[in-house]
Amino acid sequence: MTKRCSWVTNDPLYIDYHDKEWGNPQYDSLKLFEKICLEGQQAGLSWITVLKKRDEYRRCFFNFEPQKIIQLTAADIESLLENEGLIRNRLKLNSIVKNAHAYLAMQSNNEDFSQFIWSFVNGKPIINHFNDISEVPVSTEISDRMSKALKKRGFSFVGTTICYAFMQSMGLVDDHFENCFKK
């Protein structure tokens, strides 16, 4: 039997996510942008909730293309609030539009999103050696700095806990447990 991190349930979607995505270093700016937006949607919920809705988010938010997202109007957001395939929270949905504006502002200032994100870990993953979920922090000094820097650039729903979850999922930190086959 394959050993995985203990937080992985028996849900095939969750297993696939853990095995193929979570913790793999991601350097593509648009994929990083998508993930920071989706992590913000998770606030107060479990990741599996967002994961099950991810395809609908991709459909409704143009595969997270910022140039298209910023064209969404207040009426469009009102319509999206009726979509059961999304987390129907006005602030969370509006945050995706706000984050798209912030992302494009960074581009306008010749600031590459991937380089910006990876600068917090000096361009290479931090490898942790945890054996149990109780050892894993919910935030760190690095996620605190990332959160502040993202907020300063106009991003929302990017608190330190969200940033740490983002860092884990995008491979900036390797928090796979020591007995996990991914370690």
C-alpha cells in the first residue's frame, strides 16, 4: 500500500491532487496566480471543498487569465453568486478580480510574479522533515512576509495562513511527511 501524508483522505480526487500536484515546485506565473486565488477561496473551508469546485472556477474565471478576469463587472459577480459550482461569497469572488488587477499591475512594473513569489525562499524549496500533522506550522515568518508583500501590491485573501498553504501546495516548502512516498 502506498504511504501518503496522513491528511489525504480516500477521495480519488484528493489522492490524485496529493500524488500529482501538491508540493511539486511550480514556477509558472499564471499557475501560481490561479493557486493564490483558489487558496483565498478556501478561507474557513477545507481544501477538498475548493478542489471539487476548481474546474468550475477555471470555467467562470477564464482559466485564470488576468486580462479577461478584470473585465468582469459587478453584474457578472452577481450572476456568479448564483452558481452552486462556486463558493458563493461576494468578497471571495471579488478578490479574484482584485487579485487580477494586482497581478497585471506587477506586470506593468516589470515584476515577474513567479520570481516575486520564489524570492521569499531564495528560488529553491525549503525541505521540512515532519512526521505528523501536529508538527506542521500554519504560518511562518516567511509566509508573514509574503502576505504583507502581496497585500502591499493590492492582493486580497492572502493572509499568512493562506500564504503558507499556498507555499506548501506550490512546492516552495516541502511538507510531505517523512513516511510519504513523495518524500
